Amino acid sequence: MSREIAPGIVVDGRVYFGKPVIKGTRVPVEIVLGKLARGASVEEVMSGYDLSRALVLAALRYATAVIAEEEVHVVG
């Protein structure tokens, strides 16, 4: 069963090992972020995975929210 964890982002234990994917697709958020991080434009990602701009931006918003909640403990 699919559960929306953020606008445009869902998890489903039967899809991509339960990792976050773009809603209505099987496209993992990490793939979208990786493409953008390696220099692909939003338009290239949209075209390559048949996503709307809103869904690509949803992946970025989700990643931002996850990082914002992360706690880093510096040792040393």
C-alpha cells in the first residue's frame, strides 16, 4: 500500500524497496536528485522520466526537508 510522506512523494514496500518515489511513478527520489546533482537540468529530468516540473521540485523539497531534520554530531 502506497503512503504519501510529502507532497508528491510516496513510499510503498513493494516499490523500490520501500524507498521514496515520485507519486504516480516508480521513479526513485534519489535518482532524480542524483541526475540533478550530476548537472542535468530540470527539463532533462522531466523529459527523461516523463515528470512534471512540479514533481521534480517535489523531490527537491522532500530532500530539503529530510536534510533540515538531520542531526550531525562532530566527533574529534
